Amino acid sequence: MKLEEKAILKEKIEKEIQKLGQEIQDLKEMVQPISTENAIGRISRMDAINNKSVNEAALRKASLRFDDLKQALQKIESPKFGICVRCYEIIPMGRLLLRPQSKSCVKCAY
């Protein structure tokens, strides 16, 4: 992988980490326990519980992606970065731009 490509990927990963960090903070605020003291009505309370579940799932997904991106940022200087862990072929730059945390090429991912 060329140095320019690594620089582009590194910048993209850093931006994604920053963006996800803020998103995770927002989601953590949204998944706080729903107090039973609030008189919001039964239907509204059920809706709030449902929204909390959706936000918890989004938080888990964002946290996993955040961790994967941090790992990718740590490994970007490694000569093995951008090499498929299964077939040892170069992962196309287009895939890395879309999913910088990718460890495998499209063919091996499925």
C-alpha cells in the first residue's frame, strides 16, 4: 500500500473514530433507565422502552465499530495492513475506504 493511501485511510479512520465517539456519548445518554416516577402514560412509556432498546442496539453496534477502527488505526503502519487474513491478497482501496476496519477482501468476507 502506498504512503498516500495510508495517509488518506488514517485521516478517514481518525474522523470516523471522532464521529463515533460523539455518537456513542449521545447514545449512552439515551439509554439511561426509564424512571417509573415519570407519569408519561402507559403507551408513551412502552414507546420509550422500545426506543431505549433500539438505542441500546445502536450503542452496541457503534461500540464494536469504534473498537475495530481503533485497532485498524493501531495496525495501519504494519506491513500486513490491507492484506486479506484468509487469502493474503491485497484488499482493494475502495473496500478500505468504505470499511477501513476490513480484515478480509470481499471474496473471503462471505
